[in-house]
Amino acid sequence: MLISLLRSAFPDAKLPSSYEEARSLERGLDFKYHKIHACPNDCILFWKEYANLNECPICKASRWMPNTHGSRVIPQKVLRHFPLKPRLQRLFVTDKIACDMRWHKEQRVPDEGSMRHPADSQSWQTFDQAHCWFARDARNVRLGLASDGFNPFNNLAKPYSIWPVILVPYNLPPWLCMKDQFFMTSLIIPGPKSLGNDIDVYLQPLIDELLELWEHGVPTYDASTKEMFMLHAALLWTINDFPAYGNLSGWSTKGKLACPSCNASTDSNWLKYGRKQCYMGHRRLLPAGHVWRTRKGLFNGKEDHRMPPNWVDGHGLLTQLQMLGDVQFGKSCRKRKRTAEQLNWTKKSIFFKLPYWSMLRLRHNLDVMHIEKNISDSILGTLMDMPGKTKNNINSRRDLENLGFRKELHLKSEGGRVTMPRALYTLHGDERHKLCEWLAGVKFPDGFASNVTHCVSVRDCKITGLKSHDHHVFLQRLLPIAGGGFLRSDIALALTELSSFFKELCARTLDVNRLSQLQLDIVTILCKLEMIFPPSFFDIMVHLAVHLPGEAILGDVETKFNRADRNIDGGEDGTIDGFKVFNQRLRPLGIARNVQLQDKLRTSAIWYVLNNCIEIGPYLEEHYDKCRESNPNSVDRTHQNEFPSWFKQRVQDQRTGNPPRVSADLYALACGPDPWVASYAACIINGKRFHTKQLELRRRSQNSGVLVTGDEDTNNLDFYGVINDVVELHYMGGRRVYLFSCDWFDVGDKKRGVRVDDHITSVNMDRTWYKNEPFVLACQASQCFYIRDIRSKGNWYVVQKYNNRNVYDIPAVPRVPDDIDDESSEDDVYQENEPSFDYPLLHCDAYPVSTPLSRTDIEPIHIDARGHMAVGGECINSTDFIDDGMVPSCSGDGYGDWEYSDEEDLSTDEESESE
């Protein structure tokens, strides 16, 4: 019935006449997948030599479900394999995408020192040097692999987890390669439980395809060149959260050697009462002779003169894996015991079957957002003293006492009572209420973040249910303001520097020299945190931050964690002709109100348009010279008052004497706009939505903030404001100019109008200037937003600059025109001169953190000694071997019990939902 309706509605369209015909078309597109039966205990796949077996040769489990009704047999477990080769071939079927598949070599402009695409990374370039035959043809595909477990039923009460395996082609430009239409599902691995190390069993079909694509290739038709070629493909790296990292790499991400980068040199300590490992000792990464290496009182009471750990290359890993021996997969197999020589290896990953895998500089990536989420979760839990999430509990204090440092935070026994002094890095009572109240009032621009007010309970002083991206925003945007408002200045500074580190690391364009500096800075930051927080704070996720800059140099960060589609609103693609002021890519929203501007505002608007039209620069210079000769005492005022009428008369005279010299745009601009203008409350320009201040009063988003970057004429002074009106000026011939009418905050007064420190810029919204010059061209304005500054009294707000995540500032070589009918252009990607984040220098004093760290203004916490003073646990790693069976495996969605710990070391979005 639906097909008949569509055929009658679109008689000229070529639609199938029936469901069966539609299915036949689908089969012609090669949208098929293969079902491969698997052992219910994950021992083997029933394919190749096991294809005809009815039971597993290892565990003897039946291949089929028990059948009591005499019907057809049903397999117990089915792997769905989507062939990779036809999907790669389809990338070259259309000429536009086929050309884009060569973008990384033919159009990308190499910029030494900058990284905007994985092709700029050391890992990519080293791979090309080692395999010149592969790099010679730009069409050969570089792939990234991602996999993680998730609950397909969206119901945490039903414990079921499946594992999709996704491949991403990196040949494409960055605004395309991370679009979902280019994500290729290779495998869907069934549940219901986490696979753990047994995931290698299910990766066999994909590895076989990758081997064939590397060694033999597949004949492919290139629509852009109208020729056949042999397509090859290679897997560059995997991207996973940390539990999945361990499953794919074969290195156990638990225990005293949990860090795969530090390898055998991982520095860890067993916390007797916290019953978990902590990963501190970051002073060994400081430069030799650094003053902090001898500061015993600020750290663990000991000096640290150790050298940094050595990096282990692929050859070294293979040498370590030789000690492992054969590993039997399957849930029914008895858990083996690892010797000390085997380190934390649980298996030799199946990826080592790829001949180039051991030579890669970066095989498995740390997930930046997963690390951000866990660090933010620990900081927020400790700051708010959340039960189960705080790192400042009774066991943490007992561990401090056991380790023998920070005596001011030790539990104190007075008679029959035990008290716990409050720490300076936790909030109390009314402070928590004020923080929740402030957080509930935060507004973000549309699409920037979710509505965090849904996660904040002001009445109960609780913050729950934050997702990964919410923690990403909290850590980079909100933490510096919150810390400055409630914590001591040295503690707040350390947290602000951590926030700035992640903000710089997650920039769209990475500077290699800056990354080298970040590598040094994160060591300093973690050392500062060691001076502040208890050892229980330093789980493996906090430690992993020290390896992120190094991985960013080897492989780009931007294509690894936070995605957004490129969105072009307010204009069609194509080359812009004529005056730029008449070609602003803006789409008004809502109903226009026709109003007549006051004379002063109309004069100001006309002058601003003329003064910012670069095409009439010679006219402006000519008139300015005349004013300098006739009235040298007030050149600027005379120039502004008299230029519009002089310019109009001059263009009319030129049009009378030499009409071809005067273009239609020039004549329309000289004649001026209509007295009546259209006023809008909202618009979209270059993918950004702008609202007037009045419109967003009752909204939970903030889109009225504007920023105009300063230049040499303004001494590089940035101007901040809010939009009062979106004005559309009408010129002859249907031409339009869009202006924002704004209130500009007084950034000229460095004391009462604006405050700038190393990390935060605040403006006083009670003080404005340029009231007679409120206009700015819509295309000149960047978007910013404001967050109330709880550090200051009055109407002070912190300015938050950000680059539109839908805009990529990437230089590219224009595509050489040929016979291809290509509708795209260089303007596919808009480049905005938005202000980038200025990364400040770190404060690295000899004594950066003051002591003591206990609070004396609040009564200590009284503890029931009988219920809480239990005996601590012994270290599970104290023997010569590690028993895999002692540590429950983590589920694919990232949560699980970690080594007898009373606290979760890793957290995920699904965990937040269950709270």
C-alpha cells in the first residue's frame, strides 16, 4: 500500500513495484552479510575447518540450541560479518567521493608543525616511509578500528551486551571521514556477556580480509579516473575505551602493571585500606635536577631521583610475548596463572597476524574523552563529597596514615571518639548548595552541550547522570570557574591548569611544538595534584593523561573522540561574486518586523557598512586624504560624517561619465539602504545560531553572545557583547546586508570593566560602551557565551570562546578541473578567523601548594570507630604471579569490579544512568 502511494505521488520516479522487487535491488547493491556460528563459550567459530562440526572440539558444547519441538535447528550464537571489500569498492563508485579518497595526498597542504588530519601524524608518515609501494597510490585506504560493548535494548535492567566493530577510512578530509555515512560496520559480535580476551575469536574474519587486502588487494573501478586499479588497505590503529583497550591489545589493564605505555616500568602502590592500586610517582618524569624531586614534605615523604621509563617498540613487545606461550580461548577454559616474566600480557593479539602491525608507532589509542570523563568524575565526586565517588573517604585517610605523610589529614582519636579533619579540596554544606545553584543556572549555545540542569538537584545538593560529553564540558569549561569560587587559590590553580591542558589537547589544529610542551606540562600538573589529593585519587585513568600528548604527536586527537557533522546553513555552495557585504551566508529565522531606524542609528549603520566594505577601500582613502587637507584637527569625525554623501555623489558622477566602470553593487551601495529595515530575533550564519538577548530569556540555551576579534587598529583588543537585534538593510536590486545590533561591554577599563588572568577573562555586564556604535556585520561576529563568575561579587561573567565544531580551518590545494561534473567548491568549508585558545604558562614554584591541607573553619567529621575501622586488605599482587581469575573481567561498556576495590576506577555513561 505504501509503495502504491509513493508511485502515485511520484509518477516519474523509478520506484519498485513490490517488496520483493525492492529486496532484489538491495541484493544488487551487495548489502549482504554472512552468518557465522560460534561456540556458546567463545572457543571457536564454526567456519573453515570447523564449518561442518556440530559441537565445539574444545569444550564439547553443542553448536545448536536444545530442540524439543522437532523443528529446524537454531544456532546458540551467531556472528554477523559484513564483508569489507565491497564496502571499500563502493567508496570509488561516485566521482566526488573517489576524488575525496585522494584528498590526503593531492589536496591536503602539508604544514610542518601543525596537525589537522591523521596524515599529518608521525605514525602515518612513518608507515608511508616503511611501505613506499602502499603510499605510492593515494587511493589505498588507511583504516581505524573502534569497538565497544553496549546494551541494544536500552534497558540496564536486562544485562545484555553486543560488540559492533566499526571501521573508519582516514583517506577522506576530516569533515567527511568522521561522518556516520562513512562508518563501516564490519562485525556484530553477539552477547550476552562481555567477551574479554575471547574477542580475538570473533575478529578472525576481519583479520583475514585485512590480510588479503594488504597482500593481494581487490580490483576496483575508480569513477573519477574511469579506470580499474588494485585497491589495498591497511589498519593504522584501534580506538577504544580502556577496558576494551585491554581486550584488543592483550595487555591486562588491571593490577600493578596496568599502564600499557609504561609497560614493565609502571609505578604503582597497593593501598592497604582502599584495597586498590594507585599510580603516582610522576616526579620521575620531571627533568633531572628538578627541585620537586627533593621536596619530601610535599609528596610521599621521600625523594625521587628515578629516570623516566623507556618506550617499548614493536620488536620489544614481540620479545615479551615470546614468554607467553599458547593461549586457549573460551569461557570454559581454566584461568591460567601468569608468571612475573609474562608481565601483564594475557595473549598475543590477533592483530599481530598483520605483517605491518609490529612496525606501527601507535597500535592502540587511549580514548581521550573516556579519560576526561573518569578524571572529571573523580574531581567532581571528591569536590562534592559524593558517597561512592569521593576519593576522600575514611579508607583514604587511613592509607595516608599508613604511608606516613600529610599528618594534618590523619584520623584523630580522642578518648573513645574518632574524628576526620575536613580537607580543603572538598566542599561543605552551603558551599555545595551554592555550587549546585550556580551549575543549574549555566546556559550553553545550541549544540554545545546538553542541559546539565537536568543532572543537578539544588535541593539535595547532588549532581548525577552526567554523560561523557557533559564531563568533557565540565572539565574544560566549568571546573576553572567552580574551583576559583570555592577552593584555595593554589588548589584552584592546579585544577585550572589541568582544564587548560585538556582544552589545548582537544584543539582541532594541533601544534607539534605545543604538544611537546604539553608533555612537560602534564607531568608538572600531575605532580601538583599529588601534592593535593590523597593516593586513592590516582587511579589508572588519572595516570594515563601523562601519555596523551605523546600519542597525539603520533596520531591525531581530533578524529578520535568527539565528532560533529559539518553543517552549512544560510547559503548555497559556490563561488561568491560581487561585494562580500551583499553575500553574507545568513538565514533569518522567524517573522520579520518592518521598522524604521532612528536617524542616529541609521547613520551609524550606513557608516559601518561603508567603512567595512573592502571593495571601496580606494574611495575611503581618497576621501580621508581630502579631509586631512581640509580639516586636519578633526579628520576622523569629518570623514565619518561626510563620506556617505561624498561617496554617493562620486559614484553617480562616475556612472554618468563612464557607466561600465560602476558595477551594480557599487551603485547600490552608494545610493544607500531603504529607510525601513527588517528586524529578526534569530538567524543562522555559517552553521551558528544567533538569538537576541530578549528571545533567550525563557530558554535553556544561550546564543546571544558575540565576539569581535581585535586587530592592529584596536591594539588587538577583543570586543565582547550581546545581540539586541538582527537587522536586515535593503539595497537596490534586492541586495541585503545583515547587521547585529549589540550591547558592547567595556573592555577598555581593566579594573571595573574586564579582568584577565592566565586562564580566565571576565567582563562586567553592568558597564557598556560604544552605545552610539552598536553595529557589527553578521559575518564578522564570532560566537561566545558567558558563565556567571562565582569568584566575584556583582554582575561579572566569564567569557567562553569556542570554535564552531562544524567549521574546519584547513588549507587545501584546489582540485584541478577535469571532465568531472563536480558541484563542490573551495567554499565547502568555511574558514572563520575565530580566536584560538591561548595556552598560558604553568606556575612552577618551589612550593606551589601551601600546607596544611585541612580546614580549620569547619568542625571535623565524627566517625563510628566500630563500624568503619576495619582491617585493610592485602595486596593481591604480592605473589610471584598474577591470577587472572582473581580479577573479574570488565564488561564492554566499561564498568566492572576492579581488583577488590571498594570504588569504581572506571565509569561510563551507562553507569551514570543507573544511579
